[in-house]
Amino acid sequence: MTTQLDALKQLSLVVADTGDLEAIQRYRPQDATTNPSLLLKAFDMPGYQALIDEELAAVKAETGDRQAQVEHAVDRLAVAKGSEIAKVIPGRISTEVAAKLSFDTQVSIRKAHELIALYEQRGVSKDRVLIKLAATWEGIRAAERLEQEGIHCNLTLLFSDAQAQACFDAGVFLVSPFVGRVTDWYKQATGQDFTPDTDPGVQFVRGVCQRVNQGGYDTVVMGASFRTTGQVLALAGCPRLTISPALLEELANTQGDVIPKVLMERSGGPRPVPLTEPAFRWGHNQDAMANDKLAEGIRRFAEDQERLEERIANRLATL
């Protein structure tokens, strides 16, 4: 009998929600990711110390003030780690634009160009990279411009129908609606527990898939932020699922079939009128959960970035 992980791979493209090369090699995902949270973990892993020292030494040799060096070091480390991951996966590596830029379209575009240039210097072409941006109005506008330039984007921290629709309107390559964080909010708000099929996060992602099907959009939906394998399996058939190593291991160690729960069949119906900025902001504003979780997610990503910058500054001082 096959494992649930192998069975799931027949229905959805599996992405590793980790930058750990060992885990990536073990579970053989199509795509993977890197972000400040994962880079922070790398600072405590013996296998990455030589890479960190090499990149920081190169940064320290550059001119500029210390803060500029630190910010450039974050980019270099993300790309260095992403380039290593790209060697062992067949697909794409998602690389994050700093959360503190989530409300600045032009600076986000410039940062994306810098990341792509760093990847190309390492021999990784832009078609192997997804630029990850928060799904704010400004982030979506940056993604729209980048997509027009042939730079594909992953819009993350997606919690509302308004965010999803605006991403579809902009021609974004991929969106990452969050499952676990949606469910966390509803559990706290209602005190209820949910089955996988009644789970609010699962239902939200299924709804995003339905919107794609009905409008015939090319945007890829990738369910993210899973808390349990039950949530993962309840979205079997969603085009992509990004899954943590712990849940990948659980799926790999469990025998059994996986039943499709999401059918990606385009109905080709008429598309809604593209959202204006006021309509987007109003629609998102009317969803209390989405408002809370987007703001919280940006803050948490920014906090991880700040901790990473602090670790880098301290390390630079010792070189």
C-alpha cells in the first residue's frame, strides 16, 4: 500500500514549507521556500556556518553604512540558501521581500529586482524564482508590475476574498491562502473545534479554488499554514500545498489512499469586474478575521526580519 504522501502527490503538487536541505532531500517536494524565519534557524545549524561566514565576509568588504550592509546581508543569505535549495528541487524557490516594505509598491519592485539579480549572479534564472510579497493592495500592485516583466510572484498572507480577487485581477502567478491561521482565529473567537471538512481555513481555501475555476484565471492556488494532516488531506486536489517537515513526515509514515477533495474544473463563467482600490479596501475591511490576521502576519514577519538583522549585525562585528 502506498503512503498518504505519495498518494497526495498524485493529486496536488507538494511544496516543502522549509529551507532545511535534509528535509527537502528526504521528501522530494517540487518547490521550496526561504524566509527570515528559516534563515534565523540556519544561524543555529552547524551545516550553514561556513555559508553564513562567506556571505557576511563579502558584505563586510562592501562600502556603505552598517544598516545598509545588514540589509544587503539578509538578501545575500536568502539567495545563497535559495540557490542551494534550487540545486535539489525541480521547481521554484520562493524568496521573500521584507515585510516592512508591504505598503510601498515601488520599493518592493526594486527589492524584487535586486533579489533576481543576486540569483542570476549565482546561475539561478528568474524562471526558477517566485518573489514572495504580502497580499496588501501595494504588494499586489508590485506583483502586477513584476508579472508583466516576466518575474513571477507568490502573494502570501492571503485571508480574504478581496485579496484573492485582486490577485486574480492582477495576473499573479501564485497565491498562498492560509489555512491554520484562519482556523486559529475562529477557534479563539468561537471556542469551537472543527472537523477537517467544517474547518474555516479549509473552507476558505476551497472557496479560493472555486473562484479560480469560475473565472478561468491562471493563478495557481497553494494552500499554506497547515496545523494538521487532516487539514492537508481535506484540500487534496488543490493545485499546490506547502507543508511543514513534521506533517510531511506524518504523511510519509501513514499508509492509505487519499480522496480528492478539491476538483479544479474550470467553468469558464464571466469574470467579475476588477476591484478598484476602494472596493478592495472595503471588502477586506468587512472581514474581521482577515484584517486581524494580515496585520498580525506582517508584524510577525517583520519581527523575524528584525531578529535576523540583529544576529547578522552581531556576527558582522566579530568578522
